[in-house]
Amino acid sequence: MNLPTPLRSYAPAVIAAGERWLAELGPVVDAADPGGRVAPSSRLLCAGLGELGAITHRALGGEQHAEAVSRAGAMLSLLTKVDDQIIDAPDFHGGDRRDLVRRTRAFLAPTLASLRAGRPATGEPRCALAAELGRALRDLAADEARLARALTTIAAGWEVQVEAVRVLTSHPAQVTRAEVARVTRSISGVWLLMIARLGELPEGAQRAITPIEEQGFHTFGWAIQRADALADLAKDLADGHLASWPGLLLWERAPDAYLDAAARGDAAAIHALLRAHDVDLECLPDAAEAAALAAALPDLGEARLLLGWIHDFLARRYLAHPLCTRGARREAVPQPSAARLFPGGVACSAP
């Protein structure tokens, strides 16, 4: 396996941005997430990753509106996380697949409508957050074409959420490898693209993200989501996500052992299966994929460095886990400076 090595840690910049925006947006986020489902670490990371939009804005020739883009990116990131925490939870997954798709789309529809209109579609506090975001996007947009392009990408992200719930909570026998691969790539790929695309909105941006650059975000999305699913497999299984990419590979190679370990919540057995069947190796980059990541997004400034840092942290988080039997070295332990940004932090050490 080959882990990309970012030039520097983005934890300080992400934490600083996250703290800045949460100081302002905290009350509206609290109202939108009354049950406190979004953990403090996730709130901080989501708010801080608005910086991806600011980085993209600068790379496209802008500067004056970078802070406003970062703020809008923080709101968009937080809004998706608030909705995700509901639709990803086990108590949302009952019923057949078609009913689940209808319920998921119906649950997400008000926030998308609020965002598009700039006014709350319902009295739910999450719609107030979405409406504020919609107004911010309209204020940022230099013209209707730029706004429409951003809203189209955001709408695609909402639909990915629907498809992800359908696919990931299915029994592996009920979905195809192609379906799981497509949704795995899209979960992070489209999410990253919609945050970055906000950088196109202001007048200072001299061009749009190109189709090749869009594919670059999906290249990173595929790597990031596989590493995330690998690091969080035991947690995802507890939430009923049997058909994540590593879960599907385990089911293909050791179906009975995988389903038994998942049913028992046996994290040690899950980690042993990952190693025994080389599933972890397939979730982390080989030399060719590492080269593709290093070459992606060459004209978007530090975007690829930020995304490489995220992927690097997630991959090292798996390798440094106490249950990982891949022979992780102390060098694999993620940078402590990033501990506040990820669920579970770095409260694990390599042997």
C-alpha cells in the first residue's frame, strides 16, 4: 500500500476555520441538531472544510470573497451532516428498499427546497439553516449561471445521500459490486465537489471547475471514502451498513464469517477478517492509485494537498488502530494535531 504524503498538516487551518464559523453558526446548528447527533469533532471538521471552497476560489483567480465562500462551505457541510445523522441511523432503515428510498428523499426534500428558495420550506430548524445558506449562495453568485451550476451539484449531492442509504444498508446479496463502487465514489466525490464549487460563485473566479477537475474530485472521493469505511467498519456495521465497500469485499470472500462477526458486533473478528482476506489492502492505494492522487487537480492550488491530508489521516487511523493486524508502525499514527477533527481522534497507538 502507498499512503500519499501531504506537504504539511492542514489540521491547524481547518481547526481555525471551524472554530471561527462555529462561533457564529453554533446556535443555528444547535437548533438544527437538537439531539446533538453530530459529534463536536464532526462539527469542527465540517465547519473547517469550508476552506476547500476558499482554496478553490483563490485557485480560480479570486481572493476578496474567500472568507464568505469558506462560511458558505461550512454551512453546506454542516447541513449535510445534520441530515446524514438522521438517515444513516438504524432507526431510519426499516421497511423495504423502495419505501426507504421514498422516505429518505422525502426527509431530505425540505432542506433542498429551503436552500434553493432561500426561505424555510417548513418550520424545522434545519430548514432555517438551509434557507440561510441559500441566501448566502445567492449573495455570493456573480450571475444566475454560476448559481445554477452550484445548485445542480448540490442537488446531485442530495440524491447521492438517498442512494447511499439504499445501497449501504442493503444485504450484500441485494446489491451489485458496481452499485457499491459507484455510491462509494460519489459519497465523498460529489460532496467534495459541491463544497469546492462554491468557489466558482463570486465575480473574482475567472473560470469554472472543468470536467476533468470534476473527475479529480471523484478520484479523491473514491480513495477517501474507502479509507473512511475501512477505519469505521465496526461502527458502520453497528449502524446496519452491511454493504460498504470493505463490507462487500468481506462478504464476497468470507460471507458466513463476515455476517456472523457483524451480527455479534465483534470488532476484533472484523479486523482479523480484513487482514486475512487482504480487504484492507484493496481499500488503500496501490502505487498506481497513489500516483493518480498525486497528479489530480494540478490547477486548483492547494486543494489536492488538503484532500491528500484528509485521506492520509483516515488511512493512518486504520493502520494505527489497536485491532489492526497489518503490522502498523509507530510512524503510521496520525498527527495528534488533528485529533479534535475526527471521531475517535487518535486515541489509538501503533504497537
